[in-house]
Amino acid sequence: MRRLHSFLRHMSNNPKSPQLIMWYTRPDAPLLEEVPECSVRSYSPGDEEQWLALLQANGQLGAWDRARLDAVLGETHLQYFVECRGCLAACTGINDRERDGEPCWEIGWVAVHPDFQGRGLGTLITGAALARAVELGRRPIYLLTDDFRVPALRCYLKLGFVPGDGHASYRERWRAIFAGLGEDYRALIPDFIAEER
């Protein structure tokens, strides 16, 4: 398993390997379970410092400072948080994007503070953003992610995202990911990466 994580981290850090893309293909948003003492809310001015602290503590989305946060906020269509007992515990945004000339909704910058991981907050925040993106209009919905973000990949697959096949490296990378996910995810392996039989 350690070798698998090393390989996945290497692929994510390889400048020739783009982030993985996943598409949401279901017509409706997923049903979400509530998390005790936590609620989803949208961005309000004044959230910036807690949001920055959340992204810095998460550590999986690169280095963050106020300038980068402000740039992301400036291009975000809608920003959501999970708030637990007065703390921002998880975040994501909905971005108005184009892919191959087609308008899309991107679910971006999904992060959960380490103090709150393992409670289903990634699923809650991503599902809430999906629900809103579905309400916003019939556009394709996607997200970008990294090979080494295994808990996030599990969350996205369970919510109904499917791996995209848009780069020569994706087949090998997705095979390695699914090999590490185990039997519970075998039914979710798309045809383009299924083992030859």
C-alpha cells in the first residue's frame, strides 16, 4: 500500500500529468445525511481568515496566502462552507467554467480541516455544491482532483462522479487508484480502464 501511495503522489506531482477529471453524470443531486452540530452555509464577507486557516491546515491543495485566496474568491460563482460549532470545517466552491468550448460548472477547492476529517463533511459539502449546481441549470458538472487524495476520491465516487478519460496518463493512473480502493469500488470502474479479460 505504501508503494501505491508513493506512485500516486509521484503521478500527481509530475508536471506532465494533469489533475484527474471526474464528471457528475446523474440527473439529480445526491441525497445527503445531516452531520450533528454542523450546517452548510454560503460565503459571507469576513469569512476569509477562517477560510484561509482551513485551506492552510488541510495542506492538500498547495500553498495558500491571502492573495491566492482573494484570487480564487474573485473567480468563484458561489462559495460554500460547513460550519461546526462556530468553526469553518469544510469548503468548496462552484465555478463558472468552459471545457472544450462548452459551459460547465466546476466544483472546486474541496477541503476539510484535519480536526474534522472522518465525519462525512467532504461528502456533505461536495453534495451541497452538487445540489446547487444542478439547480443552477443543465450544464455538465465536473471537478479536478489528485491521485493521492484517496479519501476525496472515495467520496466523489460514492456521490456519483465518474472518472474522465481525457489524457493519455489517465488509464494507468485510474487503474492504480482502483486497485488500491478495493472490492467495494469494483462496480464503479469505468469501461475505459477495465482490465482486459
